[in-house]
Amino acid sequence: MSRAAGGGGSGSGPEDRAGAVRDIPYAELKAFEGLSAAEAGRGKDPVNEPMIRHWCEAMGDTNPAYAGADPIAPPTMLQAWTMGGLSGHEGRSEAYDALFALLDGAGYTAVVATDCEQEYARALRPGDGITFDAVIESVSERKTTKLGTGHFITTRMDVRADGEPAGTHRFRILKYAPAPRKPQGKRPRPVINRDNAGFWEGVAAHRLLIQRCVGCGELRFPWLPGCNACGSPEWDTVEASGEGTVYSYVVMHHPPFPAFDPPYAVGLVELAEGVRIVSNVIGVPYDEVRIGMPVRLVFRSMDEELELPLFRALDDGAGESTRGARA
């Protein structure tokens, strides 16, 4: 019998909002140990050469045992034959769902895979039909990690090929409440040049200035050295009222930047004057931002050197501690 161990990939579940985290009595969690996690599971595909080939190409594994007239599957593919894909499996147990519901309800809403361990009983060959059972092997006491506080859950899966023991797969995850994140460092500085210096001077004075072409009266934003409509280089400015609506938006999750605290909403805001500006939408949770939402301009100091125009949703009912644009 051979044995291999390795680290698992990671992925976060739904982001934990600022709710309270409840300490679950350990005896309540330990009662799940030994209960079934999946019964009479069946691989969606038999062991097959195309999947073996794709795996080897992805891993860069050129071992001749995995090709030719009588290939075997790479042993580390053991879990691959049991995975349910996007449609999932129907064999997950009520106990497994109840354990996750208990942890979610206590505030441990994020999950990260920490490691896996496999034992191999026999080689798998194309045509082998895969079946499996799984059990909740252990639930740890409450642990505090750099990611946050939570519980480690180990699931053991016993895999069979055409009814014969083929191997064992142990998979460990951390179900946790994310530690509070604090943005580190300063926001990136805007690039200020002779074409846009007037805009940033206006922001410093809590005024959102829009360029207006002297030749044709066209308003333009962002600032440009000449008019796109008539080509005139002459311009003056008008001050935005500060009223607008969300024309479009995205929610930023990744990549994380040191001075930002994802997830957050970045909106393309259409001002009452008809031009559009990109900025953060604040005042409501990121997942409640909607196209057409009315917003109002506010100015916020990011640090001792940088002030930015942001847009606060009007329907949140919250006051703004920083000053808004002057009418």
C-alpha cells in the first residue's frame, strides 16, 4: 500500500458580514464524528483515458504508465473520479448538511481547504466503475488562525473500484469566521498633469468641476485638452450639482490591494449634467448597489494628503460625516 499527502487548494465562501460569532459547545460538534457524510456515492464516469490524458497534460506528468495500450490512472486522481462537478452529488448526508448549517448559523461562514491525505490500495484502470462512502472523521475544538477563528473538519472517503477497495481520501477544511481586515497603506495617488490639475484643485476645494467647451458648449468628463465635438481648445468649467444615478457598476473581490477592503462597489455614475464619472458607491452594502440607484456626491479624506469624490446612495438614511459638494 502506498501513501501520499499534499496541501489542498483554497477558496472562500460567502464573506462574513459584521455579525456576532457564537461559540458552539464542543460536545455538540463532537457528536457529529463518525456520522455518515455520503452514502452509496457513485462516480459520474468510469475511469477513462481522456480524463487521464487531460490530467497528465495539466500536471505535466509524462510517466509512460499513464499512456499506451494498458494505462493506469495516476494514483493522485483518486478524488477526481468521485467529484460531482458543477451539478454536484445527491448522496450527501443529512448529518453533513446539519453540521455545516450549525457552523454557518454560529457565524463560521467561510471555508478554506487546508490539506488532503490519500492511501492507495490498487491501481485504477480505464473501465473501472467508482463507488464510495464518506464519514465525518473528526471535528476540532475551536482554533484561532491568521484567517480567523473556526473549526477543522476532516472527512474520510473510502473509494472502491468495481466493488474492490481502491483507496482512502481524507480531506480537511477550516470552517471559520474571517478575522477583521484592516486596509494597510495609502491609496494610490492620482496622476496629476497640466490637463487635469484644475479638476484636482476643485476636489481639494470640495467642488466637482466639469469642463465646458467655449466653442460649442459641450460638457466633457474626464478632462481633456480639447473638445471631441468641435475640436476647440478653449474651455471653462461648470460645477456639478452632485446629484446622479448609478449607470453601471462592478463589485471588486480580487485581487486585494493593500489600501482597499474588498468586496466594494465601483460605480459608473451619470451626473445630472449628463456626463459620467467612475467612483466608489458607499452608504449601502456592496451587494445592494443597483443600476438606476440615486446617489449624491460627497468628499472623503482618505489620508492626510488625499481627498476623493465618492457617491453615497440616497436611500440608506445615513448621515455623512464628510462635507458634500456645494450646490
